[in-house]
Amino acid sequence: MILPIQTNQDNPILRQKAKEVKEISPQIKGLISDMIETLKANQGIGLAAPQIGQLLHVIVAKPESDKEALVLINPQIKKTSRKKEIIEEGCLSLPNISAPVERPIKITVQGLDADGQSVKIKAKGLLARIIQHEIDHLSGILIVDK
């Protein structure tokens, strides 16, 4: 199901800290499916659960349209590169707004996949940037804050 995206930087749900997912229930699996469908419908490359009104630690990233979406539950950045770069970022929750954001170009992130299996991913470039952007949403941080 395609869900409405919360748009408005003053929306309180976009400013709250999301909660850790305790179990991969059928509701969480349904949420993930809806998030992927919503992401595709909006031609996005990343989406965090708070953006669709769910204060949960769930993100999806899809930097390449021909590949499956990456799902991370309770993601935590474990390592970042010293090298950073500034790139203009947009956000589905802030239509028509973009901002230059400095981020590490490589990260190591740990979390759970859609089946609740522990995963550790080394990401660089666009995927690293998407993951960092979406994890910011889990803490109530928007690109306009950067």
C-alpha cells in the first residue's frame, strides 16, 4: 500500500526520535513492504519510517532502480571514513528544498534485515549517503538542520 509521506519540516513526527523495533512481527513486515511501495511510487531513493508517520527504526534505500531495496531495521553506524564530501541533498518530506550536506563518503552500518537477521554493510558513495540521511530521520534530524 502506498502511504502518504509527511511533508512539512514543522511536523512534530518528523522531529521525534523513533523507537527501536523489538520484534519482526507481521506488522513490521507489512510496514517494510508499504515503505518500499511508497518509495517506488514517489521515485525516491531512501525512506525512513517516521516519514510515513511511524516512529520506528526502519529504513529502506534503493539507489538503483534495477536492484532490490536495502532494508535496515535498528540501523547503527559503526564506522565512518575520515574523508567527507559536500553534496546537495533532497528529501521526500521536504519537497522543493535541497541543501548542501557534508557526510563521510564511506560507512559501516549494522542492523537487521527484513527477516530479523543481523547484517553488517560497508557502504560508499550514494548508498552511504542515503543510509546516513535516513538514519538522521530516526533521530528527528532533517537536511535543513545540517
